[in-house]
Amino acid sequence: MNLDRFSQGLPDPQNAEVMAYCEGCGGEIYEGEDVYVVEGEILHAEWECLVQYIDPEVKTIEEALGVE
Ligand SMILES: [Zn+2]
């Protein structure tokens, strides 16, 4: 089994510097990336990260309004 190709890591730009870590997914954010800033916290500019950060309750509309 040849592991050499895995030692290169993820296909991120080789010279990209890690600027921050996403408060949503915990992943690295590289220079030049678009981000969301929510209440001063930095997230990838991705819906998934935003949802992970906010962690909203999922309810039906009836439950949310307190109606039957
Ligand atoms: Zn993220």
C-alpha cells in the first residue's frame, strides 16, 4: 500500500496560510477565503457552517407557534 499520495494532505493550496478556524465546523480557514462573521465569530461562508454554529431547534410550525 502506497501512502505517499496521502501524505500530501488535503488538496488545499500549498502556500495558503491558515488564518482562523471555523466556529461552525472547526475546519481551517485560509487566506483569501470568504467567511461569514456572526457576532464577531468567523465561519466559512457556507450554509452548513452557519447552521452548525447557530444550532437551531428544528420544530414543526405548529410546535413553534404553540398551536395544535
Ligand atoms: Zn466551517
